[in-house]
Amino acid sequence: MSILEYNGAAIIGMAGKNCVGIASDNRLGAQIQTVATDFKKVFSMDDKLYVGLAGLASDVQTMHNLLKFRQNLYELREERSVSPKVFSNLLSSLLYEKRFGPYFIEPVVAGLDEKNEPFLSAMDLIGAPSYHEDFVVSGTATANMLGMCETLYKPDMEPEELFETLSQALLASVDRDSLSGWGAVVHIVTKDGVITRELKGRQD
């Protein structure tokens, strides 16, 4: 088993029409033993910027603290909010500078840029980024999530339809993955604010 799969995770980022969604499961495990069912994997970095961290749980929490610190430094120096593109580059360079002893995480960045257009990126544990206009996935259920997203995704979805699509894709995927699941949390970022909803899933 890869160390990236030790705690289990499932994260999806998906773009809509002037909105973007990011969702994750709630399970924290030690291989197939479930330790907690309320583990946070998606973090709000700004009003219009979220980051999802899949991988080793200790590195998820360490990286969240480090990202918040670096973001605060940036905003003090630049006197402006960090954009999703800049934040993605910041995260990528943070991971790459530790490439010989990496953080065992695979992040997803989702947000709205200055024109309220969706931004999505994902990267591996040494920070090699990939940018997408439709959806990105990360975690132990990636094959399932890619299949569901390719089936259900439509361009230019409104926030409510985006929520429904994202929820169905995630819940259907984690039902076939023993390392993730136990409910989910979905954030839909729009120009007017963020809609956050919790989902109930199979508890096994």
C-alpha cells in the first residue's frame, strides 16, 4: 500500500458557470480501520479560494498551517488577496522545494479568479501541476471519480446543478472504495458567497 493511501481520501473539484465546487469525504482511517468520521480535508483560504489536501493526514494538517502562513506573508507584502493561480504556484513551489523528502499529499485548488471565472488545478506530491477547465480529482477513489465525473459533467452548470452533480459523483465513487466515504462535505463558490452542505453517505 502506498503511504498516500494510508488514511484514505476522495476529493473532487468541478467548474460551473461563474461558480466552482469542491467536495471531499469525511473518513480518516488507518488502512482499513476507521479512526474518525469528521476529518477535514478541504480548507477555505479566502472568500473565493479553497484547497483540498488528499494524502497522509499528518501532512494534510502540516501543509494547511504552512499554506496559511505563506498566504499571510504574501498578503502583507503585496497588500492584496492571493489569486487562485498565484496560490496554486505557491503550493507547487512549496512541494517542489521538499522534493527529496516530500509531503505525502496530492492537492486540489479550486476558486474564482478576478473575473469570477472558475480556476481548477491539481498536483502530485512534488508539485507538478495540471490545470483543468472541467473537473479534477484526488485521493484513493480517483478511478471511480474520473468515471463518474466524465459521465455526469456538463459545461456551464448553475450552482444548484453543480452541487447535485458533484454530490452524486462523489457519493457513487466512495461507495466502491473501502478507504474513503462516511459522508461528505460540498462547497460551492459563487461570486455572491459560498454554499456549504454536508452529505450523508454509507457508514461502512
